[in-house]
Amino acid sequence: MQDLEIFTIILDDIKLERMDILNKKHIKALKGLRDFKARKMCYDVKQDIRAAKKGSSDGNNFLVKKDEQYIGYMHISNNYNGKRVLSYIVQKNMRGQGYGKIMLTNVSDYLLDNDLASSVSLFVKHKNLSGNMLAKSCGFEKVDSNVSSDVEVYSRSK
């Protein structure tokens, strides 16, 4: 399994651009993620901005574009024994239009089909009904339910 060392990933329906905190367009797109729900869900974005400023980011944070418009953000974890974890968020004004499904299926297919992962996982809060339904509709299977941390764990393999 290789690691992600590319700056742009062009997929069937979307394009992923590695996040650059010095890029004004990227900063503007990140501001679109700032609503109450997104603040709770975008821990990876906040952490990556802090880490990037210190020069210690893992760099696997991407802004997602469709038709030249930023529709969301995705973090792809480093490769740990063939396994990767995805974190994602769709821009507030783009939710409910199928972009989450496009993002999850395109990226997980890309990682699995190109031997960049043997499995891809998601962690979804119990209360996030749409997130749980989305994971299932994208072919992820529930593998664990951690009541103490209020999280469902989903995985998808080759």
C-alpha cells in the first residue's frame, strides 16, 4: 500500500485539491463549513490548519470540487496496515443534494481500486441519522457500535 503524495485527485464526478492554508480560495471555502454542526464535525479541519501553520500536517486534507465549485472537505487518514479512515463534510448550502454520496463513493472506490487501501472506515455519531444512512447507501457495513463514545463504525473493503 502506498501513501497519498499527490496534490490533486481527479475522479469521475469530483476533484480533490490538497488543502493549502495560504490559498485564499481554500480559506474562503473553509469558511463555508462554519456552522454549528460543522464546527463539531470538522475537528480535522481545525487540527490541520493548526498543524499546517506549525509545518507538521499530515497533508491528507482535501477540499472537494464539483464543476469548479467547492462542495466540501475530506480528510483521508494515513495508511495504517492497509486501512484508512475518511472524515468529510459537505458545505452547508450543498447538503441534501447527494454530494456526500458522490464524495464517499468516489473517494472510497479510488482508494480501494488503486491499492491505496485494503479497507476504508467511517466513524459516525449515533444521532447523525443522515450520516448513518449515507454510510450504508455507499456500501459501508456497520462493524462496531461504541455506546460509550456515541459512535457507529462503518467499513468498506475490496
